[in-house]
Amino acid sequence: METEKIICDSDVIIELFDENKKFHSQTEVKINHIGIENILISGVSKMELIKGTHSKEHLQKIQKKLKRLDTILLSPVITLRAIDLLTTYHLSHGLTIPDTMIATTSLETNLKLFTYNLRDFKFIQGLSLYNFN
């Protein structure tokens, strides 16, 4: 197992939590390689996962699984840098607010971002993406 901490985007956690998803087994192998104790998520990703629930039972199931992951909360520094990042990339690349917050969390913590949505992040200067191949 690796000892490096990694921030996971919401799409990776969705694949991990849902056994019916296309990349579930591949994601499980990759997360096991990293070590679940080395997986962090942004507070925004946690909110996205909660928002994606469809019933009280599903919400409880997701919350139970989320307890295994440490959450990086938004700070004033992350927020201010996110504003700059959004200003730089929203018109040219269509950067969304949630992706801005997740990317900025990765930038401010100097941790790599593990995402399957490379097109949403690859243009961000200084952002280090986790190479999962």
C-alpha cells in the first residue's frame, strides 16, 4: 500500500460505493492499493454524494460509508483561491463551482487529485492529478 494521501473526486467515490457502476471493481483495486486510510475528500464532494441520495435509507448507507473517509473542510484560503481559479477558467474551460472547490482543495493541500473526469481538471495550472494506471 502507498503512504501518500490522495484527494478523491466524487466520481471515484461513487464508483467505489456503487457495486453496479462500470468501474467499481477497478476503483476498488485502486483504492485498496492507495489504502482507504490515505483517501481524503473535499467537503464539496461529501455534499455532492449526500445530494445524490434518493431516499433516507440510501442517505444512511452513504453516510455510513463516508465515515471511513476523512473530509477536508473549506477554509477562507481555499475559498479565496477558488474565486481566483473560477475567474481564470470558467469562461475558457467551463469550470464549475464544485470542481473549482475540489481542485482548490487539492492545490492548497498539495495533494494529488484522483478523478475519472480528467477533462474537468487537466487544464488547471499546478494541479497534480493522481496517475492511477
